[in-house]
Amino acid sequence: MVLANPTYLGLFEAICWTVVSTCAYIRTLRTVDKYVVKRAVSVDRNALEITIGLMLYANIAERYGPSSKLKSLGYAIGINADVIVFLIWLIVFLLAAVELDEVIGAFWRWLDKLPHIEPEKKKATRMRGHHWLLIIFTSVAVVTLFSKSSFLYPFNDWPDANIFFTMGKAMLKGKTLYKDIYDQKGPLIFMLHAISALISYKTFYGVYIFEIMSCIMFLTFSTKICLLFTDSEYVKLLIPIVGVMTYSSVAFCHGDSVEEFFLPLLVHGLYTGIKICISKNVEIKDVFLTGLFTGIVLWTKYTVLGFYIGWVFVFLVFFFIQKEYGIIVKSIVSYLGGVLCITIPVLLYFVQRHALEDLFQSYFYNNIVLYKRVSEEAYLKTGWFYNVMRGTREALYNNIACGIVILMCVLLLRLYRNRLFQLLIYTTLIFSCIFVFKGDRCWKHYSLVFCAYLELGLAFLLNMMKSLMRRMDKRGHLPISAEIIFLGICLAAGMLVSPNSYLLLRSRDEMPQYKFARIITEKENPTLLNYGFMDGGFYTASGIVPEIKYFCNLNIPLDEIKETQERYLRERKADFVVTSGKDLENDNYRLVEEAAFYLEGEVRNYRLYARK
């Protein structure tokens, strides 16, 4: 039976989704006169119906997919268990469709009664001095309080951040990325950490500075977007809310993620796109800068390119329909010029070091082909469509407050008559979800990029509450004392929910990384191997650049990693070896120290071995 083959599940889901969405659309029609719909039908309403149904499917599949009873039933009738789950969802959704349609219809009728809002074409988005002061102060505050790279934290023990830092320091030592030292991320994130290492070689203080700069850019463009929709005075309330909600979210994880540094780039893309939607014209410098940022994303983590693909698609189609071919040509040239300004230097670095093949093998082939094979069976069982739905749901769970505001942003788009603006938001959101969550992996920090839409939802809500906000001060102005108090309240609330606050103000002496570093650095020019697990920060704390190409485990099934590390141990090249959660079965090394510490939901036991 065809459905017994899990590889057909993605196609099956797509067909069923098309049928359900078509039915949902037809059901909302009231009267049709041959070719003209006499009652306007909202695509937003249908999209909400379908989204609710798909979220229901994701939950059912997550809860009942692994059920042994369903698997037995599926085996007996020759149908994959996940197909049965999908059919259960389909039946439930269709049974509830009529009631769901009535509820959503009532909600939409309530929205129709609200006044329509438009981003003002002539509204000045030039920020004043008090905006800049609040942005800078908020940026320093949220990064300092919520990022493990801050001086208020003893150490950033996130494996990804330490991998970036180790790779960056290896560059400073003359090693060639991917050829002499390996990780599958893009080269630009390693170059950023190489610069950070020049500022502080054994701590993340250099990264901390870059995080503050990134946050300032993020809040700056967020403020510019808000100024398009609401009054200048009340935008000041949104600055601390956006900063705290983003940097204290579960998706922020530890700090120093690639997604964190992408936030200002994505918000700039939204700001530029909204300006085009308002003016129906293009400024070449804005398009060039968007292309420049696209190049940065391309050579850092290309799975986030979905946002820019959606962005380009919307405006290409719009100006093509408007027959503005001159604008299209100029925009394409400017956009590609920006991309090439980043791409050419990156390629020249690898060409000069005869490592171009290593770049494409490691960054593109391994990520596209091998990374998916980490859980290939699970991927084939569920299919990309379910993965996108599951990832979207997880994004909302990992940013509950942000998720609510972003959903409000999507819903309140109905109040905006600018259809191009609506299309821009919907398209970039959908393309981003597909590209970010298509694979079977769904790490918490993936969803951080969706905080780029946060200021839109907040601005919409604030616009609806203008009359209430004006009562705060009869002159329509907020006193400075109120701004300071409000920022303090936001920061205090953020501390209560931040996933990193458990490590705030802890001593370095408690950290396994520094305990082991004191022993390791007693030896002159020591060598170290982080064996059998991802980089735990021991290279960083001890200031060592690994001699071995595969210096730690990675989330990618490369046989060379284990083989190289085993050979390194057999040849006794490492003076010290660190393991996590297991003993080192090698007679050449003896145990010298043990330490345990909490990380990502579990207590991890580290062991330090020295060569005999």
C-alpha cells in the first residue's frame, strides 16, 4: 500500500492540507454571483482556521505518534502510524469546522468594528535624543542581565558559543576554517568571534560588546517601525518591552547565538519593506543594504534566508504587476551588489588558502545532506510539513509572550488596508517557518528570529489603547521618572522568567571549566581534547587552541570525528582529556579531577584525565 511507505507522507499531508484549506475557504463564502464574490471574504479568517487545525494536528502527532498501539494497528492494516494520526486530526478538524467557523466569524466581525489603522506615509521616523538614550540604556541592561556572556555571569557554558569561540581563536593562530579545524556553521560567525578573542581571549567579554551593539541596532530599527504606526511619546514604552521580552525569552537560551545577531538584520528588512509598502517606491541604498545583510545571513546560517526569499518574492511580483521594469532591474542590481560585497571577500579567503572545496563540502553539503541524517528515520516518518507545524508550535512555546504578541500582529493585520503590507508580513513569516523548521531538528534558539516581528504586534496593540495611554498624563507626555520606573519593572519581570538567571552572580570557582583550567595551565604549553561531547568551554577557560581538526563532537554524523579523536588518544598527543558523563577507557590516561554542574535541564558530570 502506498501510504505504508513513509516517504509519501509529506505528499499525502500536502494534498490533505490543500483539500482542508479549500473547504475552509468555500465554507466562508456567503453569496457568489457567477464570477464576483458579493460579500468580501477574508483570507485572514481562513488562515486562522487552518492554523488552528494544523496546530491541533501537531499536538496530536506529538502526543500519539509514538504510541505502540497505533503502530500495531498501522502494521496490521498496512498504513503508517503517523498517517493514522493525521487522519484522526482530519476527522476532528472537519467535525469541529462549523463551530470553529462561527467562533472565528464572530471574532472577525468584532475586528471589523475597530477603526482601520494605516502606517502614515508622511510620518517622520527620525528618532529624538531621548529615544537613543532609552535604546542604549535598555540594550546595556538587557544584555548585561540576561546574557551569559555578561560580566555578571561567571562563564557562558553553552556548547555552541564555545565552539564559535574556539573556531575564532583557531583563525587567529593561522588555522584555516573547515580544512584545519571543523564546525558546520558559516564562516562569518567564526570571524566575529576571532575579533571578540582579540578583545578578551579567555572570556566572552568581547562577545558581550558585540551583543550590546547588536541589541542597539535591533531596538533602533524596531523603534523606527513603531514610529510608523504610533505616537512618538508612546513608542518609549515599547522599547523596554521589546528588549526584555526578546532577551529574557526561552529562545534566547544562553546568549551569543547566531539568531541573536540576526535580529537587527531581519528588523531592518521589515522596516525597509514597510517603507516600500507605504511609498510604492524603492530607495536603492535600502535595497543594497538589504542585500548586504542577506549576504551576511547566507555565509552565517543560510536556513534563515527564508525571510529574504519571501521579501524579494513579494516586491518582485508587485512591481512586475505594476510594470515597473526599471525599478525591478535597478533593485536586482543593487540587491545582488550587496550580496556580492559579502560573498566575494568570503570566497577570496578560502581561495587564497586553497580551501574552497572544504567550504562547500562542510558548510553546504554536510548541512544539507548529512545533518538531516541525524534522525533520518524520524524525518521520513513525519515529513517536512509536520516538522514545520511542530517547529511553529515550539516557537510559540519557547516565546510564550512573544508568540502571543506575534499572533496578535497577524490577526490585527486585518485592520490595515495596505494589502501589500499584509502580504509582506504573511509571506516572510511563512517562508521563515518553512526554512527554519523544515528539518527534523527544532532547537529552542531557532525561534528567536521570530522576535523580529514583536514590535509590530506591540505597536498595533498600543495604537488601539491610545486613549487609555493619554490618561497617564494630561499633556500626552510621559515623565522621565515614569520611563525609568517602567524600565525597572520590565527588567524585574524579565529576571523572573529568564532561563539564564540561575547562573547570575555565581562564582567562577564553582564552574568546572575554571576548576579544570587551573590544573591544565600548570603544565607549559598543554594540549587538550574535549572527548565525546560538544565543546564544554574547557578550551576557552584554559586559553588553548586545539591541535586536532575535530576538537569535539557535533550534531552531525561524521565518522571522521570519532576516528580522529580515537587516533589522537592512541598516539598520546593530548596532555589532558575531558569527558562528560562517561569514563575514559584508555590506559594512557589517569583521572585527576571531577566536577558536576547544571546545564540545559540536567546535571552534567565532567572528568579531567591527564596523560601518564
